[in-house]
Amino acid sequence: MGRRKANGTGWSKKKSCLVWQVEWVAGSSDISTAAAPTIPGMLGPLGKILATTPLGEGYAAFVEEERRKAMTPEERAGEKKRRAGEVAEREGKRVKTSPGADGTSTTVEGQAQTDTDSAATPQDQQTSTTTSPAPAPTPQQTKSDYAFYLHRPLTRSSGPTVLIPLRAEEGLDTQLGGKVVLEFPRVYVFPAGASIPDNFEVEGGENEEGGKGGEEDESEEEEVVSDTSSSGSSSEEESSEEESESEDEDEDAGVEGGVAEEVTGAVETDAKAEVAGEDVAMPS
């Protein structure tokens, strides 16, 4: 049977929401529904859940339903009797007595209540007045015993099965937005806190690591760029220093050349003067 024929998803007029057909797939043998009968073409048994029902509560109801289906007629009769006794005890039902007995009981109870009130001391009355009533216990949210993952279809058959994490405390109406399902959701169930087998891949794990790696690569590139810019600035400073040193050397060389020319000119002048003196002295 194909998924289209097996799709029993409908609309609840009473709750004004979708009633999803869900394929519950046991991710490990520890799940109680691992041995539940399935129809051909399905990996797990089919059940229905209101879109607004928390996933953990819906699966717990499905497990209870499957347990009742597997019971024998004798077990069902005993279960029904036991539940009836629990309901009667919880509601405080008792066998009705005759009207006279009820009146006597009421009179005795009223007299006892009057005696108790008259015997109460002022301290007790003050205590009862000042003591605030204990707050009503709030319903404690129990942590789900299971972890739920939505199967992502249209993936490579040779690769691992891709799973999308789902929250047990929320319904499918707030978790299927933007998700792709084939006719109806296929939900994998694992024990809470258990590691996911290697043949599964949880969506988002590798993407987060890749994002961190990209940030590290960007930081490394920034460091390289900063090192390159600093080395470039240092090389420019060195070249400017070399140019200034060469200019200083040229200026020193020019000064030394000018001094040498002046000295040479003075020596030549003295030599000419001596020769001229000799020439003047010879005629005498």
C-alpha cells in the first residue's frame, strides 16, 4: 500500500485543527513499538495525533493504544474492571444509605463540629486566621522518555538517513512549518539521551561546525592581511630611510668635493705666484 492510500490525515471539527497520520519508526530495539505490526511499505506502525497535542503526549497515548491492542480478551476484562475500581475510588463514590441514616449522620456530624468549634482556643483561632493557605500544586511537566526526529525525504539513497530534531513538548502544528513530508510525517523515536547510530545524520550538526571553521578561516585571513600590511609599511619606512641616507651621503660628497676644489685652486694660485716671482727675479 502506498503512502497516498495510507494517508489518513484529516480535519477535526471539534478541535478545529488537523489530525495528522504519523508513521512512528522505532530507532532502536529499546522502543516498545519496535515489534508493532506494520503495513507493507511502512517502516513503522501508523497512528494519529492532533496537530496541537505535544509530541511526547501523543506518542505515549499511541504506545498505550498499541498495548491494549496486544491484550487478550481476559486481560482486557481484568483491565476494565481494575480501571473501574480506580475511577470509583478516585471520585469517592460510596454506597448510598437510607434517608434516616443520613439524617442521623448529619446531626451527629453537626454536633461534633459544634463541640470542636467551642473547644477551640483563641490561639488556635488566631493561628487559623493568620496562616495563609498552601498554594495549589501546579502540574509538573515530566520530561519525555523519548527523543523525536522528523525524516527528511528526497535524499541520497546511498547516504545516511537525514533526521530533523523535533521538540517533545510542542505539537506538529508549530514544528512542520517549512518542512517537506511525503503525504504524512515519518517520525523516528529514540530513547532520550541515547546516541544516534552512524547510519543517521542529524541535520544542523555539520553546518554548525562548518560555520565555526569559516569564522576561523576568516580570522586567519585577517591576520595574514594585517601581517602583510604591517610588513609593507615597514618596507616603505626602510626604503624612505635608505633614500634619506643616500641624500645625506650625496650632500656630504658635494661638500667634500667643493672643499677639495677650493684647496686645489688655492694650491694652483700659490704655485703660479711662486713662478711669477722667479720670473721677476731673473732679469735683475
